[in-house]
Amino acid sequence: MLPIKDLNRSLTTPHVTRLIIIVNIVIFIVFWLSNVNILLNERFAVEIENKFIMIPDDIVHGQRLYTLITSMFMHDPSGIIDGFLHLAGNMLFLYVFGDNVEDVFGHIGYFFFYIFCGLASAFAYIASVLYLTYPVDLTIGVLGASGAISGVLGAYVVLYPKARILALIFYFILPIPAIIFLGFWFLLQWLYALFEVGGNVAWWAHIGGFIAGMILAAVFGLRRKKARERKVHL
């Protein structure tokens, strides 16, 4: 089940969402081209991995904390097909849902919202490794924008639960209320996490990011949305 677009027009241009998409794509291309010795060389790709990918063990020990942020703008290029699909899926979800969330929070507020959700997702993943799941090597690197984008999804379902999402389901394109589409997506994350489906996916990061997005939207977003709607009606 893939989102194609939402039938929920934003009132402002989503500059930050577009910039985040561009940054993720550019970093992936540079990372991949270096990894296959086309641009720069493989040593440069290794340097990127060593410096900017989050290692949970480092975070637990208070080291290289900046990687909590840098890793959320990176996708693994080592398997080009899997890496491209991971990037494409993330950017599709961000493109469909990000503009309306940015519309509510404003450009600057949305940027900090996005970063906060990414941080929340990272800490949720680390906590799950330490306390909830089977033993996992804490020295294995973690990267990807999924956690932060999950926060965008969580905010969207709070702010626009009745908005219609055009979704591809098997061979059909159907309009589905956001609360059903995103509720089903969130349920899948729980099921995948509980049954350890796909050991190389940080499902708990998705869950943590989604919950963080819901909380921020409920506390700050709904109030901003109502204030904006009053201005529009005036």
C-alpha cells in the first residue's frame, strides 16, 4: 500500500520539505558514487560511514552525538537496489505528507519538529535494543530518514485525520482517510517490531518517531492549525 498524493492542499510552499528531499538524494548519490569508485573513491565512502553514521554504542557512551542528526539524512548505498528503494519510499512518504505538516508548523518550526522526531526515533531504537528486543550488536551502524519521516506521519494523522489519501493498493488507486491509511501503517510497524520481521530494519525507530510526531502535533500543531484557520476565515 503506497501513497500517491493527498487530497489536502497546503496553503504555503513546502520549502523545508523539498530541501530535506534534495539533501537526502544528493547525499545518497555522492555516497553511492563514492562507494563504487565513480566519484572520488571508496575510501571517501568509508570516511563518510566512519564519521557520520550513528553507532548506538557511541551514543550510549556519550560519544559522536552529532551522528544522531547526520545519520537521519543518509541511506545505505551498498546494495543499490535496496538502498534506492529505501530512499525512494522515504522521500515519497515525506513528499505526500510533509507539505501539510510544514504548513501548520511553519518553515522554521517544521525543521526543528523534523529534527526532534528524528532524535526521538533514534533514542527509541536504542532503548529497544537495550531493553526490549533480542541482543543486537550496538556497534552496528544505523542510518536513514525513516524515523524522522515517521514523525511527520504521526503529526499528519493528528492534524488531518479525515484527509483523503490516494493510495495504490495492489492494482487499484483508492482514496483512503488518513486515519485509516496511517493507522494501518502504524499497526504494521508494531507487528513487525513484535515479531522481529526484517532484522535490518529499525521498526522501533519508526514507532518512536510516529509517537513523537503525534505528541508534538497534539500539543503545538492543533493550536497553530486552529489559529491559522481563524485567520483564513477572517
